[in-house]
Amino acid sequence: MTDRRRKSRWCTALALWGLVTAGAQAASYGAGIENSQWYLSESVFECTLVHDVPGYGRALFRHRAGETLSFQLEAQSALMKPGRGLLMVEAPAWRPGAAPREVGMVEVSGERRQVSLGARQAWLLAQGLLDGMQPTLTRTSWYDGRPVRVRVSNIHFAAAFQRYLDCSNNLLPVNYDQIQRSRIPFASGSTRLSEADRKLLDDIATYVLADSTVERVFVDGHSDRIGSRIDNRALSEERANVVAEYLKSRGVDEDMITVRAHGDRYPVSNRPADNRRTTIRLQRAGERPEFQQASGYGGGNAS
């Protein structure tokens, strides 16, 4: 980050904090002791802690399988002007004297999901809540330039967060987006699976067994153009069968698996190593099968 950008961010933070400490009339949103609740939505696919912020919207700690903890603020209407907002962890009114901690400047969008934070900042907020503090975002409003303050209450958070931790320990290793289209590379002339390949296929099988909406698993074998077309066709078939057999050995129903072999017909690049592959694509119920020559699937769109 350049000195100019760093100075600009610091000036923005000072300006926002100055409005707060100077007692500027702010539109403030947050749950009180009487209406602060945290709700956990849990499954092997996702754990989500939801907190209603009266008058504003809701705060969410979200953890998808295969990803890390994130935090979002969702507004019923976009009250804050898009730009940089100041995120602090502050003491509630009943804890006077505790020093606030700055988390940093965060981007506020004009969309319904006004704030979306990654794992580091999400954990800082969670730790602040566990310490009895309140994460607070300050940003100027759309309409009159006054500060808008959104507070996330720590009341009832600790017990809910413990349930979240239990849920997160039971998440699947991957989510659908991560393995919907997967690729197993092969060495020249080889049909051998590496340890990394087996780990990926284990994750795919685990997901398929858990998600009852997955109805088809397409396994497509490919080769480079070294050698004869007949040999390449046979090699690609063997590669596809190796992958399919491994999935079946991990419990995937044989009737779900469609195996296809394409030889060297659908290269994805001029590099032979890129073309020695088997691709795996999952299809859920209700998803329309793409019109496929295997060039679309086994080619550039699914390499």
C-alpha cells in the first residue's frame, strides 16, 4: 500500500471516529438486552450464526464446508453510503472504561449485503464478542451525511458460538462449488493415481454420499496426441475407468456414474501434460444437462 493510500485511509478513520466521539447525532442500530438473540443454522454443508439487528437487518457468521469463517452484514435497505467504513470493537454501555479496539477500515457496498469480511477479521469480531465487547461499524448515510452505527450484541453469543464450533467440526471437507468440476492429471502413458488424486476423489465421494440431490457423476477420460489414436482412445478409457472404480470403491453407486472416453479429440491446450486428464462433473437434480459434445465438458470448460 502506498503512503498516500495509507494516509487517506487513516484520515477517513479519524474523521469517522471524530464524528462518533464528538457526539454527532447518529442513526444507531443494535439489539438490547431484551431482544438480543443468536440463532444457529447447522448442517454438514454449512454452519451459520444469525443475529437480528433491529431496524437495520442482520449479522451473520458463516462457515461453508471446505472454506473458512466469514462475517456479513445484511441490510433491509442500503442505509450506508458505499465506501470505507470504520469497524471497531467497543465496550457496551454497561462496561464503562474498557478501551475500544480498531479492527480496521472495511468496504461498504450499496448492495443488500453491505459488508463481507474474510476469516481474519471475522475471528477478530468473534473474539471481541467472546470478550464481552460489541463490534460496531460506522459509515456515513446515503441521505444526509450523518454517521450510521450498526452494533452487534454480545448477549447470548458465547453459548451459540460453542454450538457453532461443534457444528464446524462436523462439516464436510469440501462444498459443491469446489468439486462440481474436478480434474485428475496423469503422467505420460500412465493410469496411476497419486496420493493427492486419491484425496480429491475421497472428498468427492464423501460429498456425493452426503448430498442426496446429486444424481449423476460424469467421468471423462482424455489423452494427449502422442501415439496412435487407437492407443490414445484405449488409454483415456483406462484412465476414466480407474477414476470410476475408485469412486465406486468409496461407496458411490455404480448406477450414478457415467464413464466416457475421448482419446485425444478434445485438447485443452498445446501442452501435452494439460491434456492427459480425467475430468469429473457432478450433476444435481433439477440442473439441466449442458448440451455436450465432450469438447465442452472435457475441454476448456472443465479442464
